[in-house]
Amino acid sequence: MSETGTILNVTNVRKTYTLGRVKVPVLHGVDLDVRAGEWIAVLGASGSGKSTLLHLMGGLDRPDRVKGERASISFMDREITSLGSHALDKYRARDVGFVFQFYHLLPELDVMSNVCVGGMIRHGRLGYRTNRKSIQGRASELLGRFGLGDRLGHRPAELSGGERQRVAIARALINEPRVLLADEPTGNLDQKTGDSILDTISEHRASAGLTMVMVTHDERIAARADRVIRLVDGRVQEDPGL
Amino acid sequence: MYQSLLTRKYLTSKLMPILAMLAVMLSVATILITWSVMGGFLKTLVNSGRSLVGDVVITWPNVGFAHYEDLIERLEADPMIEGATPIIETFGLVQLPDDRIELITIKGIDPSSYGTVTNYNDTIWWKPIEEPTPKDRDRSDVRLDPELREIMSVFESNANTLTRFDPASGETQDAGVLGVEVTGLNIRTEDGIYDPRTTAFRALPDGGIERVPGFMPSGGSVGLTVLALDSKGRPVDPVTRTIPIANEFQSGIYEVDTSTLIVPLGVMQRMLRMDEARRVEIVESENPFEMERDPDTGEMRPKRREIVGVDPARATNVLVKAAKGVQVDDAQARCKEIYAEFAAAHRGDVPGPMQMENQIRTWEDLNATMINAVKKETGLVLFVFGIVSFTTVFLVLAIFWSMASEKTKDIGILRALGASTGGIAWLWIRYGTVIGLIGAVFGTALGYVIVSNINAIHDWLGRTFGLTIWDPRQYYFIEIPSEVDLSKAIIVFIVGVLTCVLGSLLPAWRSAKMDPVKALRFE
């Protein structure tokens, strides 16, 4: 972590998608500092590049390389844009956790396995065998805390939307990441369930000191964040009004 | 770790992996069945080819070599050799009961020693048997008939001594044993046995037909014509003689059984003038003016003297049986050494070891053409089935490609959780390996069960659907070979697994290279 307490730093990041022969620029030089323990809400219109920014910060995608310009994304002073694919895999497994709008649970696995699969990936075969008990204990604890203690053997298809999202959050938190990247986590839920999910995240964030970047288009939800930024024309605008 | 968990879950929750397993299973079973049956066919053929040859053959064709008794004595004294027997092998013409004349291979044998070196006794067909042959369910084989038991015993005994009693003269005559297919009067049934015709018909010049005995061991005889050889091995005069038939044999090689006549060695030696004979050598006197009267013509001639000696009997081949546990190639090498000692002891009378270098051959060398033909046939069939089975690779590839497409979102999720490209590739390769292993285990088991019961299955197909694939009348062996060679099963098993692994490589590579962001957005 830098002296300023920045955990994630995004500097001059551009991203262009190619659709057939057409190049579609999405981000035009995004700069953003995320401080440790902070909850940032990223607002923006549909297609403004919110999810793209989240994917770039989570190491799922890489920014454009533009000649003469320096673009970087750093996590705790370590530039992740220059990491090799193996190191980037480790970064995703250890340091960040993803929560998606459509839950993205593995349909063949039960609740417990869906949560533990993150631990399996992080620790590898031998590591998981060694730490199996502690990983499973943490999964049980998280799921219990999220009200799913009695649904461990159920498959995602047997759960409600809210329950599925709680499982997804538990999975994102299983490896105790420093940063939670949530892409419209309540976008597919009714307001009551959405609020309940946010309460869950919020409680956990407070107790674990978790940094969270949450993409949303809902200003009401954004209002719960410590800081709100808007993506307008592919650039960040701080929104002091919320 | 997550790969094994997902492999387990994917295996039990989808139909497609079961289809892939079925494809591997059927492919493995098909190859194993084909290879086992063709391999069994080759093995049976090879063993049949060995039945009248022994392990090693020492040959000096046409003129033959003398002092063979000494060679046999030397061979039998060696611990690597179990026994040896002399034979004469030549060609001749045989006149059958219906007057057909056929070119035939004639083997002049010494029945007692020939029986110890070869499986001659087992090949004798007309003899009493206790149990019916495998397909003779209605026990229609005449050899089983208790009423014919005694006469069958006589036929067998005649074959063992190569003699037959002639009631007309009251004498026991030298006799021959014909290949069971030579006369065409033994009809091979679909039960794999022979139904003998008791009567044959001979066309007469006046347009009439004469009935002649058709069942050869019971009074049948053939006319045999060979070319007698002089002491240099050159043919001189045709010699014809009637050979009573004592019995018939079945070696298992159709070509042998349609064109071979076995007769006593002595008979062949006499017909070919290869028997022991008095030798007269005429030497002119050293004084050219010394004269004498020719006792035959009464005329005067230069005086000369006769040197009288003995030309020893000759044989064209000595068949050798290796002692138990001795490899055929080792026995061949030893035979060459023994022959060299023998040739040194009879220098000038027998071919030298250099000339015999390529004439001391194993039974495999002798049957190389036949064995190689069947080996090539087996190879060809395997190649064709291999290509057909190779389509399994593409079938597995198609199934895996489809599954990998269906699981695109899972791949995106796993990548988001930190799974590496190698880890994702290994997920599919591991999945392919497991499917291959399961398919190959079931395929090998299925192949084993089918091959082990192939004759029962074949009979059932025949009874239920009227299908006869393996007809003993055409294939000559009564039953379909039904042994599974362990080494073949292991090879087919490994290839089955590899097939599946190969089929999973491209989908694995594609999944590993998938952009995780696109994968997560996949609908």
C-alpha cells in the first residue's frame, strides 16, 4: 500500500473493443485511485465502460497499449498490467474477488463446492488438501453468516436469486481478498433482496476492512458508497453530489 | 483439484460424456475383437502349417543326401534335439478313383519317427473319436458311430503303419495317406466334419459309368506317377504304381490337404531310385593292348575291371523337432553345427555346410509366404478398422467441442477465480482421459466377453437370424478363434485412452485460449 493509502491505482487507461472491422473505444484515459478500505460506486450509463473498468482492475483484461503514453493499473504499488499471465492468475485468485450481476455460479456444483472452488484454485491440489478443513470451515462460516447454513448441499438451480448472489459473494470472499469487485450485484434482484445483499456486503466489509469497487446504475445504491465516480465519455468524473 | 471435482460432476450430469464413452467403448471393443480373431486365425494357421513339418528342416532337394541315418543319429544325440526323421518330398501325378489326374506333393515318410517329430498322428482323420467336434451338435460324425469304432481303429492303425491289408491276396501292402480334400469325395459340412461318399463314378470310353469305391480307406487306391532320378538327380523314366489308400489326413492348411499324398519312405526311394543300390564302376586296364572277350557279346574288347560298391539310400529332407524349451532359432543354429560335423565325416558324399547354409530352415521360414500373407491381411484389416476407429477421435473432438462451448461461461468463471490457462486445458484433457479410461475399460471388457463367447454368439445369430458369418466349409477351421491376447488387450486399451485424450486436445486448447471476459458474457 502506498503512503497515501491507495490500494488500487488506475492511470491513463484506455480500452478499445473491436467488433468485426469496427473499433469501439470504451475507455479514453481513465484515472482512478482506490484507497484501502474504501467503498467506491461506479455509476454510468449502459455501455459507458463500467464493467470493462472492473475487469481491467481485476486483471481479467488488459488495457490498450498506446505508443508514447503510459497506462498502468497498480495494486499495492505493484503494476498488474505488466504481470505475466501466471502472476495475473495469482492476483485474481488471492487479491481480488469478483461478484457478478448474474451470479455466475457453476451449475453442477452444490453451494459448498461453489464457494470452495475458489480455495481450490488458489491453493492448488496439495495446498487445498492441506488446508481443506480451514477452507471448508471458512466457507461454512461465510455461508452461515449469509443465512445459507442449511443450503450447503443445494445446487444453484434450487436457490432463489438472492441466495445465489449470497453464494457468489461467499465465493468471492473465500480467499480473503483485499478488494471486492462487484458488477451490479443487485441488478438482477428486487429492491428488498438487493438491499439485504448490500447489507450483507456492507457488514462484512466493515468487519474485514475490505475495499470494494461496485459498478451500478442505481443512484440509490451508489449513495451507500463512501465515494461515487461517474464514467462519462470513457473518463472518470468524481461525483461529490452523492 | 477443481478439475477432478468438475470432471466428476460433468461426468454424471450430462448425456454427452456418456456418448463419448460409448464411442470409445465400441471402438476399443471392435479393434480388440478384430485383432483377436485375426490373430487367432493366424495362430491357428501357423500351428497347422507346423503340424507336418517339425521345427527345423534340413533339405537337399531332388537328388537328396546320403547317410541321413548318421545325420539323424548325430541330431538325436544332442540334448537340444528331441527327434529327427527322414522324408522324401517330391511332386508327381495322382490318378484319382474317378480318373481325374492331379499334380500332387508326395511325402515319403518313416511313419514311426515321423509321428514323433510332427503332429502326423493328430492329423489322421478317420479314427474313432470319443467327443464330437465343437459344432457337431447332432453327433452326425461317422467317427463317433460305435458300430464303426472297430473299422475306424483299423484305419487309424493303417495310417500309423502306412499299410493296408489286401483281402484278395491276403497280404499287407504298403499304402498311402491322402489329404482329406484331394479326392473331393469327402464333403465338408457346416458342422465342420466330413461326410464321406461311399461311391465315386468313373466315366468309361463307351459312355458308360463305372462305380468305384469312394471312401478311400475302405478299398480305394490311386495311381501314382513320379519321375525316377539318376544318381545325379536328373529325371530319367516315369515310374507308375498303384498306391492303396490307408487313411486320410487333415493338417488344417487347405493347400496341403488338397494336394498331398503321404507314402512310406521306402516306396518313394524305390520309385525315385534313391534306395540303397549296388554300384558298379568300370575301370579300363592300365595296359591299352591287353584285351579280353566280352561275356555278353563274345567280341574282343580292351581289358577292364569292375569296382563294386554300394550307393547309400538318400532322403531329400530331415525334419527335426527341438527339445522342450529350446527356441526354434537356437535349434536351427545347432542343426547347422551338427550338419557341419556330419558333412566333414562324409566329405565328398554329401553337400558341404556352405551349400547347406540356406537349406537348414525353420518351419517359419518354410511357411513364410503363407504366414506373411495372413500377417499382411491382419495388418490390412486392422489398418482399415483403425481408420474407422480413428473417427472416434473426431467424434470425441466434436462432443468435447460442443461441451466446451456449452461450458464457456464456466470457463470464464474459473478464469475470474484465478484458474490458469494450463489449469483450464488440463480440466478438459483430464476429462478426456477419464472418459477414455472408462470407455476403454468397458470396451476391453466388452471385447473380451464377445471374443470369449464369439462362437456361442455366432451360433445364436445363426439360430435367431439365420446369419452364418463363419462357415467351416469356407474357412476350414471349425470354430472362430476365441482367445484374447493380453498384450493386444493392453495395446488396444492404451490406444483407446489416447484416442480420447487426442480428441480432447483441441477443445482443451480452445478453452484455455478463451478470453475470460468474452466467456463471462457468453449466452
